[in-house]
Amino acid sequence: MHIARVLEQPGTHFSFEFFPPKTEEASKTLFESIRELAPIQPSYVSVTFGAGGSTRELTRDLVVRLKRETQLTVVAHLTTVGSSQDDLKGLLETYAASGIENIMALRGDPPKGQVYAPTENGFAYASELVAFIKKHFPKLGVGVAGFPEGHPATPNRLQEMEHLKAKVDAGADYICTQLFFDNDDFYDFCERCELAGIKVPIIAGLMPVTSRSGLKRTAELALGARVPARLLRAVLRAENDEAVEKVGVHWATEQAFDLFDRKVAGIHFYTLNRSRPTLKIYDALAVNAKGRPA
């Protein structure tokens, strides 16, 4: 289903993000997680695109498989980094032919240790990718990223919102945010969007901390996500990773409660291909599969 039709339905929408597995064992783990999460009836699921386009084929294969083997609405990530316009068009043609209706359009991250540079005959900005998709594949729904704590490459937050509005003006149907640990950052971001004249739905991105090493990795992957001192203190006093996961799930559950009570458009869980933390949070909310009180 086109994402615009999905998000216009009432209730808070729940969605999940997965990444393409690189081994058979990892693939089994992923599809077991999908099986366990399916009863929630997520509004959509998304599949990531590795740094520098490193998982392009794996992403494509997983997206097509999910479309073929499940009833899930699938959003395929697509990045400008490492891809020419011909590359992008070819991939979009594959998706369209496979019945994929939605794309998450991102500039993307370069391979570790490298500086971003546009590919020859490629794009420098996500807004250009959005416009390209809407021109050549106007029936596709398009999502773009938002940064509640500010985009790390754009310290000027007024300029940041100008860039975000450019993506929306190019045709983006919704915004899904980077993960955050303080809901006030999200609410402030939503106000900034309103002031900038951005009116598309904004989905809040959450990811529970499940280990100390994972917290460090999360800060790196999320380009410096701010970890509140109270959360950090709780993680540091936990005796082991099992205890850390309890702390992380509790923290994310409190975030989800608050977001749900504020009637946000949606909550997007970065699952890391695991079902247990997300299921615990969802069960605690006591809502039905349509995001309404059970």
C-alpha cells in the first residue's frame, strides 16, 4: 500500500526496521523475528541500505522476498552514495516491477573513514533523489529522514530545516526520524517543522539499549545521538547485558508511552533484527494491532 494511504488511517502507526542479513544463520534469525513481530500488524517495515551502498543487492533481495512471502507493506531504503542515476533507476525499476510501492530516500553514509562525495552522474543531496523518484516513478511513496537532535553535518538548525523542507517540497510523503532518547528533542523538532511549513506526518524513531557495547555503537551509528545522563547512569550500574537490556527496554517503553499519549503519527522501532525488546515495549503499551487501546 502507498505510504500516504497507510498514514492517513487513524491511530498511531507502528513500524519496524530491519537490515539485510549476510549469512544463512542471520537470515533465519531475521525471519524468526519477523514471524514473531507479524501479529502486531505493523503499518510498514523498512529495509536498510548499507554505508556506501554496500548491501545494495542484499537489500534488494530481502525487499523483494518480503514482498513475495509476506503481507507486509515494505519500504526499501535507497541512498545516493555510491550510485549513479542509472544505478538508481535500475533498482527502482526492479522494485516497481516487484510491486514495491514505497522508498526511503536518503543521502546515505560513505564507507567508514571516507568523506562523502557524489558519484559521477549521481546526486549530492537527498532532495535531488526525492525529485528524481517523483519524476520517473510518480506512483511511489517516498519517506525522508529527520534529525531531532540536529543534523550532524548542519550545525545551523535554521539551515537544517530549510534542507528538510526542500526534501518535502520535492515530494516526500513523510519524515521518519533518527533515533533519540529524549522525547523533548522530538517535540522540539516537530515544532521546528511546523514553523518551517512542513506538514507531512512525522514518525518517531526509537531503539532500546540492549548492551553497553551496543550503546556505544548506537551513538556512532546515529552520528552522535545524545545519551541522557540518567540513562547512562542506569546502564553503567547494571551488572550485565541482561540487566542493561531491562534498563533499555524500560527507558524506551516510557518514551513510547509518552509518544503514544501525545498521539504522534507513528513510532518506528529500530529492531536490529531482534524481536524481543520491541515485543516487550509493545506489550507494555497494551494497544491492539491498529495502534488503539486494547
